[in-house]
Amino acid sequence: MTKKKELLWQSRFSEPFDQDALFYSSSVHVDKKLYREDIQGSIAHVTMLAEENIVSNDEARQIIDGLREIEEELTSGKLVPHWEDEDIHTVIENRLKEKIGAAAGKLHSGRSRNDQVATDTRLYMRRQIGELQEALGTLLKVLVEKAETYRQTIIFGYTHLQRAQPISAGHYYLAYFNMFLRDRQRLADLLKRVNISPLGAAAFAGSTLPLNAERTAVLLGFDDLFSNSIDAVSDRDIVIEFISDCSMIMMHLSRFAEDLILWSSYEFGYLNISDAFATGSSIMPQKKNADIAELVRGKTGRVYGNLVSMLTIMKGLPLSYNRDMQEDKPPLFDSAETAVSSVTIFAKLLEHTTLREERLAKLTAEDLSLATEIAEYLVGKQIPFRDAHRITGKIVTWSIASEVTLPNIPVEKFREFSDVIGKDIYDYLKPDSSVNSKKTHGSCSFDSVAYQIEEARKQL
């Protein structure tokens, strides 16, 4: 029979911890992802302990060398955590004891698992924020390139999923550029609150040892350190905020994915997705499915669920630390990994899409989406807008009933609706004229989009 693993907290108890209870409470299968951050934090902590003469330089060297060896063992798979280890902190400390003996017991001087895990979490979040910002940066570059490529390609703009007005395709891509740019800005703002060291708060009340919290903050690259030791170990609002930011990113991806799915269908036929990013059917040979976009849309629900999970976990917890907080890791890890992978794959997918420009040119030239131009033409002829709207509505009704597209309505018929209409109306009933007639800030004219692209490039 193998010897049971030693738990870090067990010295106060006379009976061994029930194995079913240990299995139920073990988190090592989840928090093993934090091993690099845990070792990084421990090296900083023991470095400070040596500088403050709480441990000797020789003991610190043994501990640091041992920790680096353990990191290599965990990375290579030589050391495999087991559920009996309870958590990754226990795995590392027990393995360190096996390697260097009694000196390992000094590593935890002045430190609790409470401030230890809070430190690990912040280091992990800092890394994930960096990865997510990098992935968003790649997506933003793809969007700018698409906007440049299709700046003078005219597509339909939609409201209520109905064709509304012709716009520059570049204008469409830049709309998503702005959404994802704000997502990246939100992450940068969040990083200010994440990059604060909780190390030195101990369990929640601080320590009697002469710990130098400022020093460990510097060693770990934190910008600041905690101002209140209770808050340092019990705060999880940064996790909630991060998952909220991930949810926002996924929401933007999901909306974009929905457009790609619709536009690539035969019913729309506006866009082609590369075969490298589409799948088929095991029974229907003709199918080409936008599965990657669909998966991004589907995974959005998971991240939303993670946000609700975190809010629910935290809603009734008294200060300071409670074991419930162990459950923050699955939603945090899943949200981070899902967001990074989704942004990364979506950027590749988008890069390998092309607009069907000939089809779009034909459709936009014959569509009712030019009706707004008639109304604004009438306003330019000093017709009050509400009257212009009513007149245009009647023209559209006749166009539909007669199956005559707006550009093909004879001028005589136009004049039956309003005698101010002249032959110059046809200058307004061209998609490119419609797009380029827009004069307001941030609009869809080719010149406006060119300026927006120039400004967008400054943000990359």
C-alpha cells in the first residue's frame, strides 16, 4: 500500500482526511495550469526572505534551484500531479521537500496559500491579457487590410436583417475594427487593476515577519501592491471583470460570425469562405458548412456561462477567503483559453474570405435600398422630410407592384408622385453615387472610409 500524501494543513487534526472528501475537494487537475506562476511567485518570495535574513542565502539557493528543477519536471511531464496532492501548491512543496529536505519547509514563511493563489491568479491573468491583446492585434490588422481591399466594393447595409442602404464594404469591416479596438482598450484598462501584488497579505491579516512586500512586487513585475490585506486575498472582481471582457469579445465575434454564416449561404451568396476553413457533410456531398464561424458563435455561450458562474459563486461570500473561491479557476481558465483561441482562429478565417464582387454589384444596382436616396433628393428640392418619406414610400410600393426597379422607373412616372423630380434623379440611383453622396463624419463614402483606414492604422 502506497503512503498517503502529506497535506499542508493536516498537523492540527487527529484523524486522517477522508479520501472521498479529498477527491471531491482536490483542485490539482485544474490549478496545475498555474505551476509556472506558482514557481515564479515562490522564487520571488524566497529571494525576498533571504534579503530580509528570514532564511539564509544557502537555503534560498537550494529552494530556488529545486523549484527550477521542479518546473522542468512539470513541463516535461516527468512529474505528474495526482489528485491526492490536493492542489498544485502542495505538489510543488512536497516535491521540493523530497529534493532538498528540511529547507523546503522555510519556503512558506510569512505566506499563506491565500495570498499565494491570489498572486498566481494575477500573474496568470496578466499573461492571458497579453496573449489576448496580441491575438486582437492580429485580428485588427486583418480587418484594416480587408477594409483597404474592399473600400470601393459596395455591399448592403442592413437593419432588422432587411436590406437598408448601400455602403462601402470597407466601412463594414471598420465597424468591427472599432468594436475589437475597444475590446483591446478594455483589457489594457483592466491590466491596471490586475497588475497589483497581493503577496505579503498572508492569510488575510498580514504577518509578524518583516516581509518586504514592495520587493516581491518589483521582482514579479507588478506596478503596485495591495493597500488592504483582507481585500488582497478575497478580491475576485478582477476575475469577473476579465471574464466580462472575454464575454464582450466573444459577443463581437459571434455577431461577426453570424454575418459570415449568412453571407456565405446560397441564399445570400455575398462571400466565399476558403475550403481550408469549411467542412462538408457525411451524407450530403454538396454541402460546404461554415463550421468554424458556427463554433465561435457556439463557444460564446460557454463564456457567458462562465461569467454567470463567477457572479453566482461570489454573491454571498463573507470576508475574507472561503473555499468557494477555488471554483473561480475553471471559468477563468476556460474563458481565457476560449477567447484567445477564438480570436486567433477567427482572424485566420476572416483572412481567407473573399467578397463576390460581381454578384454584389448586380444586386446593389437593382435593389430598393436606394429608396433613401430618393427621399433625400426630395429634401434637397425643399420638400419637408416627412412628405419626402411619404412620397418615396408610394414610389417603392409602385415599384414592387409593377416589378420595375427604382433606376428603371421612367421620369414621367416619377413625376406622377412629385413634380419636382427631374432627370437628375438617376444620378442618385446608382450605388456608388449613393455611397459617395454621404458627407457626414464617419460615414460610408469612399473618401471617408479612406480616412478611417488611415486613422485605424495608427491604432495598430
